[in-house]
Amino acid sequence: MTTPTETPAATFTLIELPYEMSALAPNVSEETLRYHHGKHLQTYVNNVNNLISDTRFVTMTLEDIVRQADGSLYNNAAQVLNHNLYFLTLAPSSVAKHTPEGPLAAAIKRDFGSFEAMKVQLAKAATSLFGSGWVWLAENRNGNLVILSESNAGNPLRHGLTPLLGIDVWEHAYYIDYRNDRARSIDQLWDVIDWQVVEDRYGKH
């Protein structure tokens, strides 16, 4: 029997990282990961669990909440999903797959001209996005790739697109390591993006 002082089991929990906190250094420091994952993301998870309590959203997947919710619940749920996608895309440079292959590589060449050209466009979008937000490589229902700049917690699911790769341009993602040099933080991020993960997300809608 639950007493008034007990806390019900959470619907969503903080994801476990598939690498050690120090594994992405020096590109992403252990200090940044501990704050970004352990503090910021944990807060978003806690907020979602509190907001969905006794609502119709309590039985939904995180993706469906992001598609259907508005206001504070949307913002917090999208931030949980965004960060989950982001952290799971990263890997130590020594084990990450640094270039895409197969159908994703073919789609990148078709839609952007080359892998390097796509990286330039993503970096430009991420450095020029005003304020806080996310820049996404996303897929439409026809398998075409688009770059999407979203303020705050914006996620491609709201536009009927599948998120493949998200670049976090909130200051908490890079300020400890790079201060206000967002462009340098993005440049350093390429070495720890695992394109195998991005490949695995492509064509699954």
C-alpha cells in the first residue's frame, strides 16, 4: 500500500549512456556530460513524469507525447526525446563510425551533393540559429533528407519527419568546454558522432 510519503514509480527514466562519462573527452568533457545528462536531462525526465500524472498521456510513448502535447509537457517531453537521440548518437572517437555508408550515404549524396557539403550546411544552420534550440538532419516519408532548424525544444516529429541526427545548440551543451564558441563546439562534435547509429535510424518510418 502506498503511503503519502512514497513516490510512485516513474513512467520515464533517465537513459543510461553506452559509454563512460570520460569517454568523449576532449571533444565533450566529463564535466559537461555529468551536467548535461545527469542534471539537465534528469530534470526534463522528472518534469515529464510530473506533468503526465493523471492525464491521458500517462500511457503514451515519448514519441506520441511529442506529437500530441502542447505547452510545458511538449517542451519537456521533446527535450527528453531530443537528448536521448543526441546522447545515443555519440560514441568515443576510437569506436565511432565517422562516415555513413549504404542507403544513407546515397541519400546524402543525392540531397546535398556530398557528405562534406552536408556537414557544412548542418554546421552553418547550427551556428546561425538564434538563441537556444536544435538543428536536425531529418527524413521525410519519401526518404529524402532535410536540415531543420528548431528553436527551444523543437523536434522533427511535429512536422511529420523522422529525426536522424540532432545537434544541441543550447548553451548547456557546450559552454563548460567552449564558452561562447558554438562553432568550435560543433566542429569538435563530428569526431564523436557515430554514423552507424544514424544509418540505423534511416528508412525505418
